[in-house]
Amino acid sequence: MATTATCTRFTDDYQLFEELGKGAFSVVRRCVKKTSTQEYAAKIINTKKLSARDHQKLEREARICRLLKHPNIVRLHDSISEEGFHYLVFDLVTGGELFEDIVAREYYSEADASHCIHQILESVNHIHQHDIVHRDLKPENLLLASKCKGAAVKLADFGLAIEVQGEQQAWFGFAGTPGYLSPEVLRKDPYGKPVDIWACGVILYILLVGYPPFWDEDQHKLYQQIKAGAYDFPSPEWDTVTPEAKNLINQMLTINPAKRITADQALKHPWVCQRSTVASMMHRQETVECLRKFNARRKLKGAILTTMLVSRNFSVGRQSSAPASPAASAAGLAGQAAKSLLNKKSDGGVKKRKSSSSVHLMEPQTTVVHNATDGIKGSTESCNTTTEDEDLKVRKQEIIKITEQLIEAINNGDFEAYTKICDPGLTSFEPEALGNLVEGMDFHKFYFENREWVRAADILLPAPSPPLPLSLLTFSSSQSPAFPLFDLLGCTLVYAFASLYPEDGLKLTPLKDLLQSPTCTFILQRLCGNTGFTIRVSIPLSLTSFREH
């Protein structure tokens, strides 16, 4: 049983070893209990930096985790408070993410997906029986106990979890990860346990085809699709999925939470409890390939610490995107959080020309692309403009000017100047919680105060282990007087910061090699190919900005 000690020093009972991960206010390290030599993972929270509200959240997380004892949940074994620090001692899970394991398998079938969702539902049913709602079910929080074949799936990260009163619904605040948010949360209606089932439905959809059920480049449109339940089962990938699997997804992705299937009911669904006879055993190679791309984009997002997005329709230099099917919906910039980065609609006529890149997704033809963060599936057409008017050039210069000001503020560590440029009401995906939507600039301040971590060559590296922390920042230019021209031009600016862990021995990739990598080439082209801008990476802070050709 997990215990809370206020007088015992953590180091009296445990020996600390290498770092496994880091956030703004905490670090996770491997530790060993001295009396048993058992290995654990210690989450070490710097409580000196926490507000009173943060202290309450920490206490809530520890209280919730102490309640939960299930083979499919990462268990809390100890909770120790000291002056300035709080230690949470969890199971050490060494198998990595479930989704990463799937793509490494030689064989993956619908029956395997059923086995995965069965274990996820077992964990969700357990927490619901204890009147706990997780609120942040997503692939990053589904881990494997070990690297052994058949290792148990374990649900992790209860940082956003809440305690509820039975089946009672209430408004507990806007929290979660965009692609997995339920309609009732987006409507700001009272909610409860059914929000976890909705997220399970999104996860199951991805497990079966490798891409999410909801997507749009524009976050507002994404939310509209989720609220409308606008998904479907497009051919050909869904033609080979059994009707029973689709039926379960439909019951999980029911808009009305009162009519949505419960975890207990889902565990009794034939596709789950009778998978040996109901679920297909056919190998799903295309699902594995799509899931591999989905994972790569999530991991790319894990290598970018801060991404600032401004995406708007603009009348010069963009051709209308081909409309996506109602089902092809999700969020996306690269793998754990950008949403509105790639293709936007335009009113103006343009001439097509082939991209100079070797990346086939950039060819001027209709292609299926998986958007850079949440693995979006959609039909889109890529094209570039060949003409510019003087007004556009003037606006570009204005954007370059304000970009220079932002770079200067960051390079000088001038947080006050930085806040004057940025919208204080921007929303962000909290790095410590791996993608939880929060508001404000507290985390920006942390990285300004710890600038010695930042290295230019960290951007877009293949995902390190552990992944670098991420904060994805999005804001509407219409709300920010500092960016009035972005509405007119509609371009996207991306500023990337990456945190380096020297003790992990992470090697830096030479910048020239980094910029020539296929992933980086793809991102650069998506950002610049249709706007007449190129990207410059500045050192020492990895910061991408737009430059005129």
C-alpha cells in the first residue's frame, strides 16, 4: 500500500539513478528501494515552484493513485514529502508505449487490437468503480509493463484525473488533449465517466486503422466535428474490419454521454470478450504502416518543445484543399500536438508547380497525408503561387520585423518583451503532462529561466528516449494586437525549443545533417512551400522563423 511520509527522507529508503524524463516542475528518475533492491520510477516534484493550486493538484494525484491497485494501471507505491520536494514512487514500466510495440510486431490483427482495448477497458472500469475519471486517455499514457511478449498494458499519468460522485455529472473544467476530447467537454456541459469511454473509442479507431476518427487543420473545425460526431468508416481500410468492431466504436463514440456504452458494458461486448471467434485474425499490414507514421508524428512533436501557430485563410498563394470525408478527422502538427499547421483554403487562383523536394507527399497532386502531430488522414492538394503583389511583400516585411523582435527577446532572455509580443491568453499543451491543454505563459517563463538547456540542433531529431518535453502553443491572431497582419497573410509561424538532457548522453546531430533529413525537409516544405518564405534556424536557441526567398 502506498504511504505518505512527511518526516522520512527519501534517500533513507531509496537510491536514485538515471533520469527517465523531465518537466517544468518535476523530473522522473529510476530508483531502487534499499531494503528489497526492487526498481521503481520516482517522480520528483519541486514544490518550491508550485502555487497553492498546484499543491492541491499534487495532493489529488497522490490521493487518487493510492486508491488504484490493478494489473493494468501503473501503481503508486510510495509518497514522500520533504521540504522543497515531493516524491511519488511508481511502478517502473520498461516496455515503452503500446503503440510503438505494435509497429514492431511481425503480426498484428483485429484480434490483437481487441486484446489491447480489453486491457485498457479493464483499467478504465477499475478507476470508474472507484469514482475516478482519468480525463487524459491517449496513446502516450498506454504503456507496457516490460519488453516481454504479451506484457500487460498499463494506464499511466493521473495528473488530470478527478474524483466524482458516482454517475453524477458536473463541470470540472476544460482539460484533456484535443483529438481525444469528448463532445460534452467541448460544449462545456457537465461531464463524468463517459468522457473516458469516448477517448477509448478514439483509441480503438486508431488501433484498427492507424489514424484518428476526427481531424481538421483548424482546431475550431476539429471541435465542431467532434461535437457533431462526424466520423465514418471509409474504404478500403475499413472494408476488412468486422461489423462487431465498428459497432463497439459506434457505441463508444455516441454523442449523448447518457447513451454511451460504459466500461463494464464494453467489456461484455462480443468483440471484446469473445475475440477468438468474433474478431478477425487477418494481419493488418496497412494499419501497422499507418500507425508507424502516426507514431513518428507524435514523436516529432515530442522533440519540439514549443510550437507557436497562427493559421488563417489567406487570399494569395493557396489552393483549396480537397474536402475530407466526415470521418477523416483529428488534430495535428506532428505527433503529440499541433493542429492547424499544414493545408489551408484559399480564395485566390494559383498556378501549380512541382515541388523541388524528394518527399513524395509534396507533389502537386491529391494525396493521402497524415498530419504532423496526431496522424491525420485527409485528402489535400499542394500547390505554390508564382506571383506576388507589393502589398504581400510589405506584409512579409512586417512579419519578418516582428519575428526579429521575438527572436531578440528570446535570445536575450527578456521574458517581459516576449510577453508583450505574444498573446497572454494563448492555450498550450503542458509539457509536464504530455499534452494537457492549459492557458497562460507560466511554462514559457520556466524555459526562459533555464535557457542553458536549449540547443539548436535538438529540433526535429528522431525521438530520444526519454522523449523531450513538449509544449505546443496556439493562439488566434485576431485576439493579439501584436500580430494584426497574420490574419491577412494567414501564414504559419513555428518556433521550436528543445530541451537537452546531457546526463542521458544524447548526441547532437550536426545542423546541416538535421536540415537535410527527410522529416525536416517535409516540415520545411509544408511550412514554406506555399507562402514564399524559407526558414532560418538561429543558435543558440532553436527557433524557426520565416524569411523571404
